Amino acid sequence: MKKPSIQQLALNARDALIRFPLVLLSAFIGSMVGIYLVEVNEVTQDVFPFINVMLCAVLGIPLYFSVQIWLEKSQTAGMYDILLPVLATVILVFIYFSLPGQDTSQNTFQPYIRYAIYNACLHLVVSFSPFVMDKDIDGFWHYNITLLIRVLAAFLYAMVLFLGIMLALLALHLLFDLEFDNKIYPQLFILMIGFFNTLFFLSGVPKELHPQEGIDAPKELKVFAQYILLPLLAVYLLILYGYGAKIVMIWDWPRGIVSYLIICVAVLGVTTFLLLYPYTRWEGNKWIKKATFVFYCLMIPLLVLLFIALSMRVGDYGFTVNRYLLFVLGIWVAMVCLYFVLGKGNIKFIPISLAALFFLSSFGPWGVFRVSENSQIDRLRSILSQVNLLANDKIQGEIIWDKDQLPSLDSPGKYENMDLLTDSLYNEVLSILYYLEDFHGFKNIRPWFSQDMNQILAVINQDKLKWQRMQEVPFYMQTMGLDPYRGPNVVSPGFFSFQADLRDAATDVRDYEFLIQFSINESETKEYAINGISYLLQFDERESSVSLASDYHQITIPLAPLMERLINDSQGQQDRGFHTVSPSQLIYEGEGIGGFKLLIHHVNYERTGSDGQLKFMSGLLLLRKAPQAPSL
């Protein structure tokens, strides 16, 4: 076997660039935006446009790849070479504008879930796009196995390269005391897995997608599927059938987790028999067809158990994104089982049917997000109406906030509706609101309130960093006259956040030569240059202090006494961990480096027993004299 040379690798990379320019452009854009997001995520007010660009660029990789492979396979020329890439670009633009932004949702889960559905659809399209009109099943199988091997090899190359560069940076740090921003490691990972992984994959994709002489089925693949995957599949089937027997014998209702296990077993089984598909023609392997038929027959009772378990959960708690997608996967498994039990043998049906179901579930009033959101809003409406907290889709006893007091939430009857809800109903309301915040946002329940909830929340969070912003659930709960911190899904009792009330406040900088504006969390180290001297600003978690240090000077600011005083002063207040205080209460002065003053704008602190730990802090550090390096 001829070993690849550096020259050959370069030629392969060049060929990949010529053959798949739009795929590599998408990978490059996605990687660059991901690297930028790592850099600015903590200080950018609205990250959604960048997230959406990155997600669409990543989706462009399988989409443009499918287009190019189809063009090569169909050997079309002329208008299709331009029309299809343009159409693919239009699809990506449409997807970009369909993703939510900060004006419609403050959550971060929904874009990623929508991305996962689109990404799954497009990767499934990759698996069958060259063979949509082709009846060559052997070529379809060979093509997908070739891509699978390329994916695994490219991932291995990218990971080895990432680990090698990361260890080199670590060696430079340990041996030569070179300092690197901690962000460089996730950024390096994004570059390797996003761009170089794609380049390695494309460099090895063959132009000939059909086997030359029959199907080329590696013996090692059969060994893996037969002696590893099949025994595991048999064990899981025995476990699930044992659980089914337990239900019948003691009449115990099925647990929710069984739905996930059944889907996993179904996917494992389908994958195993797909891998074994060509080996039925080998001598002595007729058992594979029989085993395939038996597997799909055995899945039918398990599917009945799946739909019973899902129906019970939906009946009690309504549809969620997870339950909806489980239903979709259950329907797909049922379709596949019936298809093969009835004697059909076209394995292209598996990815085509799954892609179609995923695509149909991603939009429309029947789609995953619309159905799950409506289901949970209906549950919330029913609970609040049951206790007369909601009537005619209007909140009764709504807390009207004094706009002149914003960003502080001030009202005399803050939690006056707490007595309307039992503990179980309270927990359900809180759970539904957290679900809406995570997956859908609050757009469709805002008309229940007489105030402009978006505007008030925007004023509260104006000019605040991500760490400082008030979340939607506590805000909506308080506006309904409910205590958002009574339940289990809330801020830890040991967590405290103090925000300086900076309205109309000016900073006195007299007698100080240097001002450092900073924002830092527990895992960060910030570097500043003062008179040519490099200073590192970081937390000392054990001592609950912050230090500014160079090779020549160091100041350490112990903040535990200040935090304990603030905590003691806040006892009995209703904000339960979140407090707005006078700027004068968040000042610390000391004598290090000629004298300094620390002006804290926002600080998060977590106390466990007698110990405390700084989690985040932003503000200003004023130095009285410019530090100088000692003369030699």
C-alpha cells in the first residue's frame, strides 16, 4: 500500500477545494463565527444573530455537499450547476430568518433544537441524494459505508491535530512561562472540528460512488456487527421484554425512561442490520435475513409499550419538544417495522422516511414547536384559571410595577397571590414557565398582562452583561404576584447577587492615575498592560479574593468580609438572593501599589456553610499611582 506523501495530501486538499468550494466556505464561515462567539459571548448584548449565522453555515456543509454529489452523479450540466447551489443558498437564508432572535425569545435551546432537526434532515439527504432515482441498492450501501469511514478517519485526524497543538501550547506555558488566554483552547477545537475536519473528510471522498465488481463489503465490518452489535441488541431486547413482563404481572405503569430505551434499541437494531445487509449473499449467512425479520417482529410489542408510556406522560403533563420527537421516532420505527415485516427490502426507505418525518415536524401548526408550546400554554391557562388567577386570558391581581423605580421592582403587594396555589400547582406553574423560557419564550402569554413586559424587562436589563440580567421566569412570576424563589428549580439559598444602583451616579476619579474597567468570572484570568508592565487580574477561590499581580507588584483584595456584611444587611428582604444596593456599599479601598479603590458594579457570590466563593464580578479598579518596574 502506497503511503500518502505531503505532496499528495496537498493535492487532495486542492482537489477538495476545487470540487467542494461552497462546502469549505460554509465550514470556514461557521468556524470563524464560532471562534468569535467564544471571544465575545460574555459581553455581547445579542448573540442570536451570530449563533444563527454559525448554525446556517454548519447546515451549509451537508446541504452543499448533497447538491455537489447529486450533480456529479446525475452528470448534468448547464443551468443545474448554477440553479441548485443558488437554491441551496436561498434555503439557508430562509432558515436564518426562521430562527428566533432576542426580540422574540431570550432562550438559547430552541435554535439548537431547530438546528438539530434541520441538520439531521440534511445529513439523511446526504445519505440518499445521489440515489433518489437510482435502483442500485448495492451502490447506495457502498456509498454510505465509504462516507462513514471517511467521517471516522477525518474526526480522528482532526482530534489528533487538536491534541497535538494543545499539548504544544501547554508545553510553551510550562517551560517558557508563556501565557495564553483560556479561550484559545475552545477556539482551537472549533477550528479543528469545524474546518480541518471538513477538509480532511472531503479530501478522501471518491468520485466513483459505485463498486466496480460487486459490492465491496469488508469482513471486519461483519465481525463488528455480528459479534458486538448483535449480542448487545439481544441483551437490550431481553431487558425490555423482561420489563414488559413485569408490567403485565404486577400491573405497574410503564416508566417514562422506557420510551428512550425502546427508541435506542430500535436505532441500534436498524443500524446493525443495515451494516449486515450485503453479507446475506455470502455462503452460510442466510440467517441474517431471518434475524432481520425476527427483529422487526419483536419490535412491534415494544412499540405498543412505547406509545402507551408516551400517551400517559402527555396526558399528565402535555406535549414537550422531547415527547413530540419521541412520538415522531416511534411512528418512524413502526413504519420501518411494517415495511420490512411485509417483505419489502429496499433499505433506502429507512433514511428517506426518517428525513421526511423530521422535515414535516419542523414547521407548521403540526410541527414540534407549535404543538408543544400550545400544549404547555393550555396547561398553564387551565391551572391559573382553576384558581381564578387568570380570567378571559387576563392575569387577575397583576402587580403593576412603578416605572420610575426601575430597574428595581417595587410594589407593596409583591407576593399577594401566593395563597391561591397549592404546593403542587405552584410547582407545575413554575415548571411550565421554565420550560417556556428554555424552549419557546413568552411571546404568546404576554397578552395576558396589561403591562408591556418586554419593555419593562428591557429597562431592567439595559446595559447589563449576560451575568447581570434578570431572567424572565422570576420576572413573570413576580408580576403574577407569585414568589419565584419558593420552589426547587430556583437559585440556590447560598447564592447571592448584588447590583450597584448606578442611576445618575458619577465616578469620582480624583487623585487616581489609572482606571481599569473589568468583567471577570471564576474561570477567567484577565491581562492588562500598565506602564509596559503586564498585570493579571483573577479570583482566588479559596480566599474569596481578587488579585492584581505582576512580576513586580501585587495587590490582593479580600472580599469575604464585604460579602458577608452585604448578606447580613439583606436578610429578610424579598428579593431572595438578588439585590440592588447603593454604590457606596460596593466600594473597597486599600494601600497596595500606592493606593487603590475597587468600585464593584455587580458581584455574584455563592456561600456553602461557612465558606464562600466569588462567581462573577464587574466594575472599576482605580490605581492612585502608576506602577513602575524596579530599576536594575
